[in-house]
Amino acid sequence: MIAPSASIEDVVFHVATALRYPVLILALAALAVVLYELGSLAIELLRRRRHDPRAVEAAAATAEQALRDGHRGTAVAAVRSVASSDAMRAAIDRLLTQRELPGASNRMAKSLADFDLGSLRRLERTRLLVRAGPALGLMGTLIPLSPALTGLANGNVTQLTSNLRVAFSVTVLGLLVGALAFGISLVRDRLYAQDLSDLEFLAATLELEGVAA
């Protein structure tokens, strides 16, 4: 009769063994995603390389004067010129439209909150990889150790070295994914906070001008 504990251990062993290739595939997929996000970050930084807070203030002043004079097109062009991303440009368009509607203050506040939520959503992928990368690396390290130890016990050096090579390689891969994702998340967090700050300044200027009008 097979002891229940032995049966449970066998189930756990077979499950862990079955996860070997899915974990390796997920680790490679995580590396591909983090490299894609790294390229996207590079493009974002290129777009923002000339960001100047004084330009935002100048655009707000220009838009304020244009709205006083009734030149909405000039105001739109002025504030859109400081947009550093498509998401920020869309938020500016919404703010310009909402300032002319009833309850403009609440509508504009909601748009700013939605923009902040969208920024957090864009950060979710890399924040997830900060934890998932090392976790996949650890799983990819531990799973091959069982056949490696089996090879050691049987004197099969080829099996031992092959599995250890996979184990250590996945460890490095997981740590690389986690480190890159952490760096990307830190930089993007700062960039999106700056975007929100600029939008809040523009919204306050446009809202006051709307009240004055």
C-alpha cells in the first residue's frame, strides 16, 4: 500500500516538473515585454528631452489671452504644443471642451483623475514584471535542480551540468527582467507625475479663465 504522503509528494513533483517549460517560456516572454517597454521608454524620453516648465507657463498665458480675445483655435494650439504624449494631448482636448460645459470644475477634475488612472494602468506592466521576473527566475532555478541532483546521484555528469546551466541562466534572466522593469517604472513614475502636474496647472488656468469669461 502506498502511503498518502508519498502520493502527495509524487503529485507535487510531477506538477513542478510539468511547469518547467511553461516557466522558461514565460521568462522569455517577460524578457521580450521588458525590452519592448525599454524601447517605448526611450521614445518617450526623446519626446520630452526639451521639456521646460517655463514653456507650460508661457502656453497657459498664451491660451488665457487667446480665450479672452475669443480665439479658441490659438488657445488650443498653444496648450497642445506642450503635450508630451498622445494621452496628454487627448486630456488637454477634453479640458478645453469641458471648460465650456456646465459643471466645468467637476468635469475637469474627473478628466485629471482619469488621466492619472491611465498613467497607473500604463505602469502596471512593468510593476508586475518587477515581481514576476525574479519569481520566474527562482522557479526556473529550482525546477531543474531535481533532475540535476538525480544526475549527480546516478553519476550522469551530462545531465547534471545541463540542468544546472538552465537553472543559473534562468536566474540571471529573471533578475535582469526585474532590474530593468524596476528602472523603467521609476523613470515613468516621474514622467507621468510631471505630466499630471502640467495638466493640473493648465486646468487651473483654463478654469479660472472660464469663470472670468
